[in-house]
Amino acid sequence: MGSPVTGGRSRWSREHAPRPVRGNHKVRAGPDERVLDRSDLGVSCLDMTDGGRVVVAGAGLAGFRTAEILRERGFAGPITLIGAESRPPYDRPPLSKKVLTEPDLDPSLKADFAALGVDFRREEAATGLDDEAALVTTRGTYPFDHLVLATGALPVALPGEGRQRFLRTYDDALALRDLLRPGLRLAIVGAGWIGAELATAAVAHGSQVTVVEAGPAPLAAAIGAPVGAQTARWYADVGVDLRVAVAVEAVQPGGLALPGGGWIAADEIVTAVGVRPATRWLEGSGIRLENGVAVDAGLRSSRPGVYAVGDCAAFESRRFGRRLRFEHWDVALHAPEVVAANVLGGDEAYDPVPYFWSEQFGRMMQYVGYHGGAESLVWRGDPAEPTWAACWLAAGRLVAMLTVDRPRDLLQARRLIAAGDPVDVARLTDPAVPVKAAAR
């Protein structure tokens, strides 16, 4: 799942984002259990402004973009970017899409740390905060004036002694790509976005795929059962054995144990039942946690000088009147602009019209808005046809839309949701009428 808008920085899809030139990654060795001072951070004190030291915990897209944008906006102080993985920053959307089927595709981001003056430290996990405004990691302690939390999210595991794989990291994707082959019995637990995209890729490799979903329909947790159910036929069309309303009791060697003694044999099992924000290490730190790091509209946490961005940040949305957390590429790409502005003394707010997309079974699904507070659901076109859209309404206004192979509808819906104008439902549900013409 992700968001194909301009500004992307990986080389994974010509139609979704520009194709950058790969940078040379110059990485310094990590500290050896010691406290760092300014001279350790790769930027001369003579070159610094009064902005102080910035430490970014998490080297995914959100963390990298924060460092990059700070430099673009003139921040000259030291920046340290700390990542738990062994790889430099990379894009996640391609992992469940192109990486599984295209051996030559590299989702790595354009990251020339030497040119940016950023001290990048890989294979180093954040473990806590001390009382002296310093980040504690598995290798050292990093004093900061501003700390940006961008530790992302971790996949949820199922009980059981059997081996279960995940599709969260680049290494996960490479391992799965090597496994997928004709005749492989692959069981995927979870018919959400990742499960559906993995099933799509596995079928392309000729694998025998079974998808087990505890909910009443694919994508039920994400977009509701009435809309998700429209995708069930897509599984059958390509020979995927989809089993809904089936819970998994445990992952066992050789298969899945179901309640009542049921069993699904499998050579490989991938668990795709969701993720949780990677914030457990912050418990007891004084930072408020609420389905992630609770931040205000400016992405500031409850602790002065500490911000959060990306999958781990639950922000106050003025547009939708509630706290929201999204695991979208679009958030990781753009929210760092607000963090950087506020680190530099600004007072900007992050209040997007959320957007993401998914490619599954030869179709492009795109979603915009937020339907959590919707009062009604209407259809734009017939879901039995190749192209259609689902529209969610509240107080006579469009608040969210899911489209299937209708990109123009999606773009116009995003503008309509942002404007907050009332809509004419009859015009909105007529696929022959442009979405923008539904505004009253």
C-alpha cells in the first residue's frame, strides 16, 4: 500500500514517481557505548546555526525525509539519523508489489549522507530516553535539542511454534521472492492490503495460494465488509483459495491450525494481519502514547522538543476532528515538511486529505479521505463492472472515496474532500458525470 504522487524518491515505478539516480552511501561506524558530543556528529561547529542538535530515531522514508528537508530549508546544525535495519533508507510500497516480481528493481532511496552532512547510523535500535534530553540506543547515547521519532511499525505475529514470515522489510521481500515458485503451497493469513498484494505476486509465480481472513470479507477492517466483499471474486478469478470468517488458532510446522481441529497444509506461511506502532521502547519516558505517539497538529509530542512522524505518529486532524494514525507512504513523504518547519521555529499544522493505493489482481485501487465518521455509503458505477467507486458521505459532504481503475475520479474527489463542499448525490453516483461536477 502506498501513495503514487510526485516527489517520490525510489526507483520502483516509472508511473508512480520520478526515477532518481542512486546515491553513494557513506556510512560511519556506530558508537561503542559512549556519549557523543557535537564534534562526533559529522558537522563542524563553525558551520552550525543556533538550531541545536537534531536526532532522528528511525531511518525509513519519514526519518530520511525529515533530515533531507531540514537541510533543504537551511538547517546547518548536526543531524544524526539512526536506523535499526542494516540497509540505508528505502521505499516500502514496492516491497509487496514490484520487488516480488521484478528481480532488478531496487527500492533504495536517493541518500547521499555525505552531501547532506547527515551522520547515518545503521543497525542501531532506539531503546529509551534519559532525563537529560538524550536518546539511548543499543550502541550509545545521543544528546539532542530536537528529537524526531520515526520508528515506524512492527508486524503482528500469531501464536504457534511454526515458522511464520512477514512482509515488512526489504529483506523480507527478497526472502519471499526467492521462495515463490510453481507449486509452492503458500498460506497467507490476512486479506488486507498486504495479503492481497502478496497473493497477486505469488500467483504470478505459479504458487498455490490460500488466503485466510478472520473477517467477513477481504479488506473488511480497512474499508468495511460491503466494499471489501466486492473484491472477493478477484481471488477466485486467478485461482486463489479465499477463506473468509476463518480464524487461525496457531501457526504450526507444516500448516495452520484452525479452531475445532481444522487444518490448512502449507509449505510457507506469511502472516499479514496488520502492524502496531513501534513505540513500546517509549513506555515510561513521559511521552504520551495513544495508538502510537500522541502528537498535536504540529506533530509535537507531550515532551518539549520531541516530535513524531510517519507510521508511529497519531496526530490531531482538524479536518476530521479526531486523532488519526496512518501507515501510508504519502504521510511519510509529506508530514516531515511540517516537522522540519516546526523544528526551525515555525507553527505549521499537518492536516492532509489521506491517500493511498494498492495494486492487486490486475487492478489499481486508490483511496482518498477518511470514512471513520461517515454516515452513508453510495456507489459510483456498478461494482460488478471492471471500473467503479465507493463514496462515503457525512453531513451531505464527500469524506472518502475508493476507486477501482478510475484515477480521474480519485483526483477530483481529493479536491472535493479538501474543499468540504456539499455534494449532489445523484450526480456523484453517476459515473458519466465528472466527480467535480457533483459539488453544489
